[in-house]
Amino acid sequence: MEKLIRFNALWVYLAASPLLGLTMTLVAYLVALQIYRRFRFHPCANPVLIAVVILIVALSITGTSYKTYFEGAQFVHFMLGPATVALALPLYKQWNNFRRAVLPLLLGLLAGSLTAMIVAVGLAYELGASREVMISMAPKSATTPIAMAIAERFGGQPSLTAVMVICTGIIGAVSAKFILNWLKIENHAVRGFALGVASHGIGTARALQISAEMGAFAGLGMGMNAILTALLAPVLFPIFLR
Amino acid sequence: MNLSSLAVLLVFQCLGEGVAHLLGVAIPGPVIGLLLLLVAFHVVPSLARMTEQTCWAILQHLSLLFLPAGVGVMAVLSRVREGYLAISVGLALSTMAAIAAGAWVTDRTMRWFDPESADEK
């Protein structure tokens, strides 16, 4: 018992500095990655999902708040910006393949983006969600900063949107393989693109693990949907909310 | 990972943030930075060769970077009291439908416009 109290005091001491949050994030990721490898990169063993569960359990057991955790984890979070910029490289490498397929990609983008918004809002409405939840949900297939900005502008709840964006990413990364196999779509470019449009960076991370081509098209889908969602939201929202 | 490549990425992120702010658009700075760097790669191809290794090193662990935001689920879930069903069903079905619709339309139109490339795997 005394040992437990000492451990607790030590934990409180360590948690006070950003070191602990940062270390926990890296260790949880490495554990999740090991599990993902053990399951031969099966989509259901998604490393984001597993690592997030490990971290939430660890924080709950030790009674550490999200705020305290994020003080350390923010250094990892910050790297999302440079990583998004780094997607320019796979896009550059696939440039000739994009040019050959501009029109199909634009039409696919429009189909994926509209489906994501309309089905989400429609289902939420049918199932009796509040207006605030509906607005927060609509932009969830776009990348986090853009989805949050849109939710905020139209009266949603940005923090709820951020969570929905992450869940959308994980759902897409886990389910894409089964849906695309069922549709008998084998082309890596098409598979990656649809995944990027529907589930942004987390889908792109999954696509990059399969092949560089799939990752590049996913990055392209993510970037294009970020822009399209920003353009479509002001047009669609007044229709949704009537 | 090499330091000058990391500097290139940060410089382009700064440029992107700057442009987003100046134009007052809702498009995130890093996405504009991505587009600017893509243009720069075409203008100066040696820049792509220089940054290649670092870009892959970062992208290889893209999943890691989503963890802090993912753990945020914890902070929000305790506040959402109702609408669990609407939220989870809405998120799951709309995401799966979007993947199916996006892939189906891209695949069919690709076959229509360029049958040769559509059959590549």
C-alpha cells in the first residue's frame, strides 16, 4: 500500500512536466505498431485505434486529465502541420498519373464529399440528433482544422467536430478494405483516393502503409476534400438547416 | 531525417499559414503549404530529391501524429449526454457510403475516359 502511494506521488511529479505525455504517446504508438505488425497489417488492428485505447485506459487508471496529458503530447500534435506539407512529395511523384485522371478524380471527389455530408446529416436528423450535433457532424470527412473552422462558423461545437473527425478517420481506415473488395475495385489509385476523401489523414496514413501510390492518391483526396468542403459548406448548410 | 529538409517543410507551412491568413480563406495553412511546396518541386526538381528521405520518414509514422487528438475523445465523450446512437450510426454509415460512392464514381469514370489506366493494379 505504501509502495502504491509512493508510486502515485512519483506519477504526479512526472505528470507535472510535458515529458510524461510525450513518452506515453510514443510508447503507446510503438506497442500498437507491434500489434498491427503481429496481425500482418490487418485493418481492424488499426494502430491509431489501439494506441488511443491504450492511452485513454492509462490516463483513466492514473487519473491524469487530458489537459495535463496534452501539455506533453502537443509536441507530437504539432508535427501534423509539417507532415501535411510533406505530402507534397508523394503527390509530386504521382503527378503524371493525376494528370491522366483529372476528370474522374474530380467527379469521384464530388460524389464522396457530398455523400459524406448528406448521409451524415440525414441520418443524424432521422435519429433525432440536435441541430448542434448535425452541424458539428457535417464537415467530419475533412481534415481537422478545416472541419473545426466550418463547425464553428455555422454554430456547431468545434471540440465535438474534432472527435467526430478522428472517429471518421478510424472508421474509414478500418472498413475501407472490406467495402472496396466488395465493390471489386482493385486499382490502388482509386482505392487510395476514395479513402483520402472520406477519411482524411488517418485514411492516408493507412493507405501509405499499403503502397506509395495508394498513399499519394489518398493525400490528394484529403487535400482536395479539404478545399471542396470549405467551398461547399456555405452552400449546403442553409439547405440542411431549413 | 535531415535538418535542412525539416526547415523546408516548416518554411512552407509558415508560407501556407501566411497566405491563409492574408486571403482570409478557411483552407488550413498546411494544406496551402502543401500546394506551394508541390509548385516549388516542379520549379526546382532538386528540392524534391533533397527532401525526399525526410518526407518519407515523417509520413511513415503519420498515424502517430493523430494520437494526441484521438485521446481528446476522452475529454468530449463525458460531455456528450445524448445522441450517442445518432452520432455513431451517422458517422459509421456516412463514412462507409462516402468511400463506396467516391471509389465507384472514380472507377467508372476512369474506365469511361481512359480504359487502359483503369485496369492497372
